[in-house]
Amino acid sequence: MGKGKSFVTPLCAIARRKFRIRNEFIREAMSECLGDTLVGTYAVGGAIQHFLQPGNDSIQPIFGALFGLMTAILISGGASGAHLNPAVTFGLALAGEISWLKVPLYWLAQILGAYFGAGIAVATYSWVAEQNGSSFSNFYPASVFSPVVDTPFANGILDQVVTTSILMLAVMAVIDQRNMGVPKHMIAFFFCLIVSGIAMCYGYNAGAVINPARDLGPRLMALTVGYSVDQIFTANGSHWWMVGIVGPIIGAVIGTIMYILLIGSHLDDLDEELEDGNVTKSNDNNINYYNNGFRKQRPEEFTQNIVTLNPPQENLPQFQQHKHPRNNQDFQIHARVEGDSSCDRKTNETAHEAKLKFGIRIVLRV
């Protein structure tokens, strides 16, 4: 990795000048498509390898798909939020985290990505079928693309509703910084653990799909390489393909509403706490916690009310009297300048943050 914080290499600088796309809809769609390409190729590739090596434990394709999910989140997260799942996109739109206008575009990109990913796995493993004098569709079972099981249709729907609602509860908790304040760099790891728990406990009924794109995209690729509609879309005379589409969407709606009604609507924002005078209240009723990404301390811990800066003296902001939010008493914000009057570019672009003893966060830019 480079020494600087910015990932702007000479090649990247050229690409930004020549090829950078300004339209956020297109940028995010490309990100979702690439992410689901990784999800699809890991999932189908893991299933194919498990078929070729039947002695492997069934946990092998599960972990393969989960590590693919982690990789996709790390790659696409900064560009589009790494939904990678039409059900998650629908739930976030319902919660107001994403515009409804983006939902159809995200869905299309996600399904296409999973389709392309399955195609990569097919191209990589097609030689085995050819070496055995057979076509891909005759050599590999249809289940390497998406689950085709004997579970009754209604039970499959129920399974997907339950598991996707659990997933959506976790998604809402992670993105809500008023809750546990999950660090950004840990999100991919936590989601890998969450999905692995679902797959290990509820994988028998419907293959722990919980993702319409991961389910439908590979099924469409199976049709492309020669599988019949009955092989890939039906099971026991039922339209089994609907299980991985309808169930997750319903589950995402339930999970989103459950979180908002049972958890999200009861978490206090910092502004609400100041208005109510509850600056010492903690969501865990015991220890310090994170609110909106900033650590909240007890009153006795607010002993440091000096902001240390190193700006030029002439750029030092003027501080005035302010009213205490509860008792209307005056208090003074103080700042101390250390060092000489010189200030390099790095210091000049740094935002200095501090929390005062009254729970107020200030940002000083010079």
C-alpha cells in the first residue's frame, strides 16, 4: 500500500480524468454489479467444487460463498454501500436509506452481476465435463447453480421470510450508528459471521439463499448453458424459483419494520438528549457507548475542555459566550495555541474535534 491516505496513483489519476463517471446512479450500479459478480462466482464455484470432491464437508461451499461475500463488501462498500441483495435494497429503501428511484437499477445490476459470476464459474470448470465427454448441463446437476430441493413450497417461503428478516435486522443495526457503532472496517467481517450463522442453522430448507439476485442470476445462467426450465425452476411440480425471490423480499420488509418499531425508534439522538437534559443517559445503562460515531462519556470524565491547535495566529477562530443548554448559564469555550505561527498543508486541512463537559461536539477548521 502507498504511504499516503489517498489512493491516487498516476494510473488512477489518468483514469479519473478520462473515464470517471459523474452520474451516481451509473457508478453505484457498476459497483453493485461487480460485487454480485464476485458473490455469484464464489457461490457457484464452491458448489461445483463440492460436487467434484464429494468427500469434502458440506461446510466448504458455505465458507467459500461467505468469503466471497466478504470480498464483495470490501470492494463495493465504499462506492454503493454493497447491498448486493435486492431484498436488502428494498428494505433500505423502505427505511428511507436509499431513494426508491435507485431500487430498479440496483436490482438489475445485482441480478446481472450474479449472472456474470455464475458464467465465470461455468467457464472455469467446463473443462471437467469436456474431459469426461459430456456437456456441462449433462455432467453437473442443476443444484450447483441454485438450490433445487424437496422442501414443500410453503415451508421454503417461511424459511426465507424468517432468515431474511434476521439478516435485515442485522443490516439495520449495523448502519444505525446510534446503536452499537460498528466500525466501518469491521462491517464485512460481521456480515460474514451473520450470514454464516444463518447458513449453518437454516441451510437445509432452501439452501440459505436470502438473496434474490444470487438465486435468480445463476438460474438464468443455467438456462443459458443448456438446462431445461423444469430442471432449474421447478421442484415437485411447484415454482420453486419463487421461494428465493418472494420470501426474501417479504422478510426484508418484516425485518426493517421490526427494527424501526422495536429498536430504532427508542434510541436517543445526541440532540434529543441535550434538549431533555439526559446527557448522562446511556443505552446500555452501565458503560460508555457510541452515539453517532462519537464516544459519549460520563460527566465526571469531561475534565478536558481545552482544544489544542497548531494554526497560524491570524486564522484562530474567535470564541464567544454560549448558553448552557439546561440551566442557561454562560460558559466559555477556550482554545490554546501551541508551537509557532507556521502551519503546513496537512495541519491546515485537519478538522480538530473536541467534546466539552456539557456533551457538545465542536469542529474547528483552519
